[in-house]
Amino acid sequence: MLGAFFDDSGTHAGSPVLTVGGLLGTEDQWDQFAAAWTALLARPFDDKPPLRNCHLSACRAGDGEFSTYNQAERDRITYLFRRIIVDLDMVTIAAAVDNAAWDELARGETREMIVDPIGYCYVKCMDLLLQVIRSRKPGEKVAVAFDEGVRRHLELWSRFYRVQPDKYPEIETIYFAPVNRVVALQGADMIATETFYFGQRWLRHGADAKPNPHFVEFMQRQLSVGLILDRDAIANIIENMRDAEATGR
């Protein structure tokens, strides 16, 4: 049995980018992940108290449990948590949407024709997840977990996959869980948040966007898959949807 865990970033009002990102691994990989992640939470540094959770945005900003960490310490602890994911060869999956362009272009009746940004990211992550399983682990089942905080946005999409076992035989179950209690979702938070930061750079600089040093290693791996839906892609989706509605297809 495989396990996939996903979290979101950028769902707050006014966010320029919305992302969903996560990790896919085997049961053995997740067992090792949980042991290593929990151990690092318990003893991040000799002179620091245990961490209850690792939320990358708080770490990057020096907020909450990371308020006593200087920049070098925050970079170091980010590196240590990242190495857990990389050293275990876990697959990273992410999707991002230009929120501002979506709100501008998907108006009125058009908005009723397409999913919202988080729904789109959900579907794209599920598509990528299934592609990875079918190419690397054909025939394997997967249990998929999402952050409890987005249940009301994604429950209907989850049902869409659950009620089509013939089309999606790989999916054993889809459920929601709290990030604070599931360390696997803390790993997913790292992918979603790093994608959020990179997505903002992508919208400003396109293909010339340079990831921050913490994200470079993820992007260079063959085990990392993802996509960004920018303004042009959104406009193309809307045009196709309008054409389909006009022709009754």
C-alpha cells in the first residue's frame, strides 16, 4: 500500500498564488519518515526546546516556535527536514494557480463553468499522483490524505474519485486529517509552501524564475513532478469551456 499526503498554501484572501503539494511513498518509507521527522522535532538543536510541529512558513518568517531561531538556524533546520524527504526518495507532487488571473478571468457565468483554484490544484495533483503510480508502481493501491482545513472545499472532489473505482482502481481511500497531528502532512506542508514561494517568482519572471536555495534540490530531482497554471493557461481553459458550452458538448 502506498500513502500520499497533501497540504495547501495560499488559500488566504488576496494571495497571489494558490498551491497544493505533497508526498508519495511506500509504507516502509512513511515508517522511516515518521521516525526521522519525530526525532528531529524532539531534538532540533541541542540548545533549543522540542518543536510541536514544523510549519515552513513560520520557520521562514521566524514566527511561533521559531521566534528564537536566527536566520542561520532557520536555514539549517529547513535543510534537515528537507533531507528526510530527499534521502528517503519520496516523490514530491505539486500544482499552483495564478489566483489573481483566475479571479479576473473566471467571472460571471464563466466562473460557474470551471472549478475553483483549489479544486483545480486538487485535480491536477490527483492526476499527477495517478500518473506516477501507473508508471512506477502499476497495480499498487494508495491511501490519500489532505489537510482537514480544506475538507469543505474538496469533499465533493474526493467523492468524485471514490465513486469511480473502475476508472481509478489505484485509490483505496481519500480522507482528511489535521496537520498538527500527522507528521506526514507536515512534510506535505513543506512542498506546498515551497511551491507557493516559487509560484510567486514564476508569475513575475516566468521560465527565468530562480527558486530559492531550499527548493532547488526538490526541482532537480527526477522524483519531483508539478505544474503551474498561469494567466495564458487559465485563458485557454476558459476559452475551451466556452466553446464546449456553445456547442453543447
